[in-house]
Amino acid sequence: MEKDGTTLVMPDITKGCMLVTIYGSEIALIENFKSIIEYSDSIIKLQGKQKRLVIRGRELSIERYTKGDCKVCGVVEEFSFE
């Protein structure tokens, strides 16, 4: 962290990486991804800048999708990176 005059400047710790926020086992918010690679009710694959995020579960759906972020709902059983 740096102090810039009277303002505290936080470093960019994410450097464009995907950000995954998990709420229990039913909701995941994913930010900073490039594209949807695969989408079914049991698997969702999202391509990031460097890695691919794989979400496995049951009754998966993408509830919200905008440029660079999405909301995944369903019974999330596993997250992994490829």
C-alpha cells in the first residue's frame, strides 16, 4: 500500500485474474473472465486470461451474464482450474 497525499492507494492484487465469490453451495459470482467454453446443467467452463475455471454440480444455470461477469446458480459441488 502506498500513501498518495491524503489518499491511500491499494495495489491491484488481482492483475486481471478471475475473481470467484461463493455464497454457500448454491451461488457463485465470477468476474474478469473472457468467455463461456462449455455450459450444461452439470458443468460450466469459463475461460480467463491465464486459466480456465471449471464448475461442476447439479441443476447449474447462468442466472446473469454481462461482459466479464456472471452469476452461477444451482448445487455447486466442485471448483477447479485447468
